[in-house]
Amino acid sequence: MRRFICLLTLTATLLGGQAVRAEWFFDGGIKLWYAEPKLADRAMMFGPSAVVSIHEQYWLRAFYLYGNYDYVREPETRAVDSFGLHDAELVGGLNWHIFHVGAGLRWSTVLLEEDTANGRLIRNRTAGGPVLAAGIAQSLAEWPWGFTGSPWGWYVGGSVMFYDFEDDDGEHLNLEAGVTHMSHGLYKSIGYRYQNTFDHGHTEGFTATFMLEF
């Protein structure tokens, strides 16, 4: 996580210098994820989110989510283990019409379940590595919808972390889709997010984003 924060700081510094010479847009706010992992109860994850666009062709997005999960270790006695988990991403890329593609880095916590002599044991481990991303985002004011002046839109996107630096088999796939609304410099979205860790189950739930345009 320290590497992620250092990289985010360096990127922001470079973008600050680039902004003097280029037309750029910055949106910052908060992202929420009401997530339900396979091995635990639902939990509200939340944290900062930001998107930088340069010439409407290049983009950089980053977010950091944190939340607490409760795992019922012994159903009969209601013994509970609590885990603090995080999910972070820094990705940049290109826009082409309504499509976007990019690459970057991800860090997230993975819940690992093991069978021991004393019953099931849950461990949380950090997974991090390179990620490829792609998606579609469009306003309903555009073709073929043609709702002139409409502030509404939609998006579908996905990313895959294909290698885990931490060697905990944290490779995973993210899929997210939803609707957007933009008015008076305030961007809002609501959708559904599905994250499948190939070797350790999946996490899914509703997600929302609120960002101001600066």
C-alpha cells in the first residue's frame, strides 16, 4: 500500500505540471461499495475517488476503499472475527469515442479460507499487481439515444489483475455497470460491482460514486 500511495503522489505531481500546458479536467469525491464477500457478511466500503482527463483523450483514475467485514467463525456460539479490508486502484489510458482502454496497478485484500484441526480459519492477505482495463461510457444525449440535453448516461467496464506481486494467488476480475447523472458540476453514478478472485471466491454488491468537477 505504501508503494501505491507513493505512486499516486508522484502521478499527481506530474499531472500538476502537465495541467499548465494542457486542457484538463479534474473530478474528485467519494466512492462506495456495499460489498458481500463469499466468506463474510456485507460491509460498507468507502473512500476517496478521482478522475483526471486531459484533452478529453487521456484519462487517469484512482480510488481507495476501506471497510470492515465480520466473519462468523462459530455459528452456534456466534464467535465473530472482524477483518479490515481495502481495495485500491490507479489506472490510466485513452478514450476512443465511447470506448476507453488503460493499464495500471491494483492493491486489494483477499480473504483466504483454510481447514485446520480447530475448524475453519480465515486469513486476510494483500494482493497487488498490474491490471488491464476497458469499458464503455455514454450520455443518453448522444446517438443513438438522442435525448437532447439529458444529464443521464450509462457505463459498463471491467478490469483484470493478471499477476499478483504478493504470491497469494490474488489474481482477479472486476466487472461494473450502472447509470450516471451529471448536472451543476456534480457527477453521480449507481451500479453493481462484481469482483471474482480466481482462487478464492468472489465479492459483489451495489456501488455508487459522487464527485465534483473542478
